Amino acid sequence: MARRIATEEKADLFICEMAALLHDIADEKLNASEVEGLKKVTNWLESIGVEQSVIEKIIAIISTISFKGGGQPALTSLEAKVVQDADRLDALGAIGIARTFAYAGSKGDLIHDPAIKPRESMTKEEYRNGKSTAINHFYEKLLKLKDRINTDYAKKIAEERHQFMEEYLRVFFSEWKD
């Protein structure tokens, strides 16, 4: 998806592709800290001979694109916008729905509990570790993503996937009620 958006938006394909492929390696869920994860990525890029100026651009993208509760600063480079859009599009639509339920299950979260209300605002810590449900995740994050897409090309894809998720929720609540 990052390659597709980068091509359409005329962004640097190498930087977008590398940042998209490597961004989860630095995730603090997989490392003692985000700093440690970014160091792993930097070391690997250096080991394959990537120029320092390119490494800096890739690391800047990786360290700024994550949702982390939604309060990140505005992105300044086209490449960061492309990679963030690709990452967000992965969370939308049919695959995004499947990922939501798989992740919720892995954390022991319920599919749905009407007594547990979606969280309106949260810190990064609350977003990562707070108790919620798979259905609440739609309201806490997924349904907000369409309006946070950066590039024109990705906005078209996001709209379609967003509509699919809204229809999924409509059917889910209809079945839940019955």
C-alpha cells in the first residue's frame, strides 16, 4: 500500500517502502523502549550501507507516524504522510476488522460489552494498556482514521473502507440485539 500511494503521490519510493517495512520493528510493544527499537532499525540500515541522510528521514518517519492515542504532531514530509496513510489504511476495511478481533482476542479483551463504553480521550499508556473491547476499538480509533488521512489518493481508499466498517457495525449491532 505504501508503494501504491507513493507512486500516485510522487513520493520517494525507497524511503516510503523502507519506513513502511521497518516501522513496526521499532514499536515499543516489541522492545524495551521506542529508543531501543529505533536503534535496531538504524543499526540495520547502516549495516546494509544506506546513506546517513536517508536513514535520518526513515527514522523520522518511523518515530512520528504511529497513532498512539491519536495526539501526534502534524507530519511535514510527503513520505511520512504516505507511510502513515498506508499504515492507517491497513487498520481499515475487512482486514482491519479481522486484525481488530485477532488483537483483542490476544489481549483477552471481549468482543463487545455494552457496559464498557468507548474511551473518548486517552493517554498513550491508556491506549496501549487500558481495558476495552474489540467493538469499542472501532469508536476509539478505527472510525476516526478516515478523517486523519493525508493524501488525496489514500482518502479515496479510506472512504470505501470506512463505509464497509460502518456497514459491518450496523449488521453486528442488529445481530447482537437479536
